[in-house]
Amino acid sequence: MAAVRENEEERIRQLEELTPELPKNFKEWCGEKFKTPEIYYKRKGNFAECTCGKCGEKYEIYTPKEPEYGTLCEKIPRRGERAVCKKCGNISTYQWKRITEPVRESARFYLYQRSKDNNLFVRIFTYYRRYSQFSKMEELLEEDSRYFLQLGKVEKMVRSYTYRQDEYQWIISDRTGYPYLKTLHGDLYPGWREEIKQSELKYFMEQILVEMAMNNWGRQTFNGVSLTDAIMTYANNPAIEMYCKMGMHRLVRHLIWKEGRSGLVNRKKDTLQGQLRLEKKENINKVIKAAGDLGLLETLQFEEKEGYAWKPEQEEWIAEIFDREMKKRIKHLLKYMTLQQLINRTEKYAIQKYSPVPEGWKPYGNYKGNIVQEYDDYLNMREELGYDMKNSVFIYPRDLELVHDQMTGESNARHDELYIKKKNKEFPEIAKRYESLCKKYQAAAEGYIIRPAKDAGEIIMEGRKLHHCVGGDNYLSKHNRGTTAILFLRKEKTPNTPYITIEISGTKIYQWYGAHDKKPKREFFDRLLADYTKQLEARKKKPDKAFIAAV
């Protein structure tokens, strides 16, 4: 780690040496983008006390309502009207002195400069200012990030707070976007276009790429973020110029969003085949014809890599649903059937489940994706449960939704079985204490029985079926240690059906709840359980009285 940090610090030093000086008027230019600080006033008889928000100086002006002939006086101040500071000449507007809250403002600015080796720096600043009637204006200009752009690479220096040094320092980040910085639109310092044209990035297709970057943000106005997104994309992958000329605008917009570093293309390659990861020229032509459609590109890449040979209509069908997750599912499904069989089955199951297919779904392949996902999940569960995967009845079910639900039930039961086995092993004292707790707590009255849990698994299933938290490790652990005990109150006619769960310690009931943490027939069970605790107290006095364990 120390060596990595040393290398990073050395690179930061090199980039700082390549960085040109700030324009002399840059800070002043940033401040001019704001309205000048207001002048606060308060009327006192024929005078007005004024304080300039810019210089902080105070002065008084003579403002009689009825001035005497020949006397010098000022116009009576009015909030929002033009004002000029008598001390510094600040031209602004008047504001009431009763407005005591300080004015705090900030804005983002972008500065484009050529480096000493004729590459390009994009420097991102935040300008802050604060003023009030009690103090003069304070302003601060901070450089948040510095991006070094050269053909084929973007390096990002970012100001980051380090707790060890308790200060901000420059680091190099490999993340896309604007690391450690909120993305804010801002003005560009004049001369940026000339800087680009005279740099190594002079062939940057500004109009097309910036327009696409603006569309990605849903903005219609040109700004620093749109330009920076576009030019970083071009720097990372200059081949984007080739994609633009070929009309692959869908791919171009995606690359701008990913800053030119998408896994869909190999930006290190010099040829179109290498960039698109496609060997067959007819596949490249298909992508060009589809304006760089991402789904089709991924489909064709997958088809070539796996050695499949699909028809154009099959490729289009897959392209509508294709993504990284769907790639794994399709590959798994094609172990059991051809692509055409998968398409036919998907369409058939879609009619069963979505008849008619919801309006607006077909163009985006939603129903296809849902069915393919459900089909893949179903076959995966069959495999995990050990079914014969050569049986065509299992591979091609008549009703996918029905058998999927059946497999889900079986799979959950299997997982429950394994989980319960694990918990019984983790909390063995619950089962060991069962018979002794029966002697202590088992009872029956008014058509109900009360008994302790037989093992950890019973407590877990009690919590699941009644939808409360008793099956958690907290309750299992307390029962296992003997701190408290979990009892089941059930109807005598249906002793295996969960109804009410009780937590007890000694003869004191801590809590009792039914399904969903509700208390059914509360008055009745409060009375019944009060009588039950009295019987437990009486039972302590007759230790020889035995009870049969509930089955």
C-alpha cells in the first residue's frame, strides 16, 4: 500500500507540474456571475442608516420627506430599488435592515486549459460567498477536481478529506462520473473551445457528442457537465468518432453515459471488429443497421462466443430481453432445448399467463423476460431437488406457472428442513428440556391446551406460520439457556395448528401473541392465562403431581 501511495503522489506531482496557472481574472469572473451584494438600510426620521453588504462599511444619508430649498439630500430608499454604496461604489439594490439572515451562495464553474504537453485539463471549481449587514462579503474559490485528458486516457485528481491527516488532499480516482463530488451544472470560462481546438483532442466532435450528453441528462441547455461528459468519453475512446459517422447513435449515447468505458466495447483495440468484439462482418453490419442497438450487440457477441448459429429473427427476439443476467439464463435453458423451442415455449406460456399480453409490453420484451426468468428458475429448482432432467415431462411442462409454484413449495420445504436441522444442532438444550418443561408447564382448560416447544424447529415454524418474531435466534437462545421458555397455546381439537405463543419465566408470563402480533379474544385469554399462572403457583407446592407430555 505504501508503494502504491508513493506512486500516486509522484503522479500527482507530475500532473501539478503540467497544470497551467489560473487566469488572473478567474475569481473575479466567477463573482460576476452573482448579483452584487445588497445595501441594507433603516430609516430614522430624515436620515437613513446604510450598510454595504460588499465592503461592510456603514454610512448615513439625508433623506427628508420634504427637503428645504437649496439643501442637498438623497432619494428615500425603497426595498429593491437601485442603490450605490457611498464607500466602495458597489451598485446594487436596497434591502431592509430587519433582514438579519446572512446570504450564502455558491456555484460550480468549469475551466478548460491546455497542459504544458498540449493535452487538456478540465478543472472544476466551486465559488462560495457570504455577506450580511454585520460583516463585509467573504468569498472563497476552491478547486474540487482536475481531470487530465489525453487520447485514450482520462486521469482524475480529486480533493478528498482524509481523517488521518485531518485535511483535504489530492488523490487519483479511477471512478467514472465525478468522484466525491455532487454533479452540478455550471458555466464555462470563456475560451474553452479554442483550448480544445489547439490541444491533442482537436478532432472532438463537439456538436454531436454534447447534444447526446445533454439528452442523457434530460437538459436542453448547454453547460459544463454536458461538455465534460462528452469530451471525457472522446478522450477515453476516440473511436466514438467512428461510431458517430456510422450512425450508431444508440451505442454512442450509452458510451457517453459510461464515459467511454463500457464493457460492451474494447476501447484498447484499433479496429472496428476488435472494438465491438465481433469477428463476423455480417454481424457488424447488423449492429450498424440497427443504429448500434445495445441488446443486439450483446446478443451477437454472446452468439459468437458460445458458437451458436441463430437466424436473424431469433437474434432480434433475444435482443429485446438481453442483459448480463439474461445471458446466464439463456445459456442454461439451451442445455435442454434449441433456441426455437425456447421461443415457442415462451410465447405459449406468455399466452397462458398474460392473455392478452399487457399493452406496451411487447416492444420492450417485458413478458418474454418474465417468462424466461420463471422458466429458468423452475428448471434450476428441478435440478437442485434431484429430479431426472432427461424427462421431457419435466423439461416441457404444460402449465409453467403451476409447476413453478409446486417447485417453489418443495424447494422452500427442503431449505426449511436443512435450516431447522442446523438450528436444532445449534440449540440442543431446547429438545433436552422438553419433558421437564412439560411437567412444569403442560395444562389443559376450556377447550385449549398449553405445552412447551419440543425443539428449535418447532419454535421457528411457530414464528413463520403466525408471522411474528418468536423464531429468531434471540428467543431460541433464551429458551436454550433456560432464561425463558416458549409455550404453545392451541385449540384442543387442532393441537398441531399454531394459535397463540407465550413467553414465560418461572410463573411470570412476559408476553403472549397470536398471528401478526395480534391478541385474539384478549379479555378471555387474559383471564385464562391469569388462572393458568395461579395453577402454576399451586403446582410448585405439589411437586409430586405429574403431567403427561403432549404429543
